[in-house]
Amino acid sequence: MSQYALSDSPLSAPIDAQTRQLAAMAYGEASTQNNSDEMMALASVLVRQRDARGYSDIATFASKERSFSYVVSDGNVRYQALMKASDKEIANNMGMQAAIAAAKNALNGGPDKSNGAYFWDGADIKTNYAHHAKVKRGIKITNPSHNIYGISDSTKLVIQYRYVKTKNKKTGKIAIKQEEIGRYDHLYESTAGIGGTIFWKFGQAYLNATHAKVYK
């Protein structure tokens, strides 16, 4: 985890609205550890989702896709604190400084600490494991270092088929043949585990079998 000294503050210029919005979302979604790498990863995922869903700015993405990042509308204290903070208050708060730097990094196409993730989860994936939506759909930890909550994989084989009709030219009878087009046993694969957040993307086997979009 990297930290910013006050002399290294990213606030040499006034904070623009898009940077503040993204920083506040990353700050609100992150754990209270104020881990700068975690916030960098979250900001990168948010920008990737913004782009994948076709929005030109973070504010529009946040208002139109509220179910993706609940901190915008659920009263999240950290999100609200950064949105309301003055530039001076941010300059004197190391966690907020790191969030601003994370937002700038993501908006400028900087290093992606999430390793290409489109989704994430916090501690609720452990505390609500049995009922968690991702767990029910299937998760796979791809590297032990990602497993910050010590959770188990949840897998269940799914086979996708297509049905092909063929007509016998001599008899005129139509036969229906079942063909396998793909199989998978989980949807989500971990890409990183940083601070209090596990990052995910869809597994390639699932994408190949279903032709699902990578971002939802």
C-alpha cells in the first residue's frame, strides 16, 4: 500500500466535478483502512464500467446506474464527506487525498490495481456468504492472495445446449438434435484482493457459453 505525504498532495489545482465524484465513490466503497491501492482499483473499475455502459462522465453513470454503486444514494458517510469537503479539508486528510489521486489515475488511464475487474465485493461476501448473489451464481478464487476473507469457491456445472433441426429429404421427417455449445461451473473469477475488497470479472468459459456482456 502506498501513502501520500502532504507535500505530495494531488491538489495543486482545484478539484473538478468528475474527479471529485469518482474519488467520493471510490472512497465510499473502500474499506476504512484508507488503502490507496484499494481505492485505485475501485476507481479503475468504476471508469471501466462507465465506459462499457456508454456514459461520457462519472456523474451521469452514477445517477443512471445507482444499483452498481450504492454509496451515491444510500447515505454512505464517507461518500458524503468527500463530496462536501473543501479542497483544503481534502488536502489535510490522507485518505481523501489518496481517493483524489486514485480518481485522477483512473481517469487518465493509469495503472489498474484491479487487474481488469468489472465487479467487487466487501466484507458482506463473508458475512452473508450463504445468501450472497455472486456466491449463488458461482465464484472462483484464482489466487490465494485474493482471498482476503477466507471464503470457499462455489461451483455448479451448467451445460448450455442448442437444438438443431434437420429434415430428411426422402421421408420429410424433421429430427431435432441437441448439441452442447459450452459449459461452465462459475460466473465470477477473482482478479485481486486489496484492503477490504475482492475484485472480480466474468470467467471466460461463462462468456463463451452464454455470449454475455463482460460488464453485467
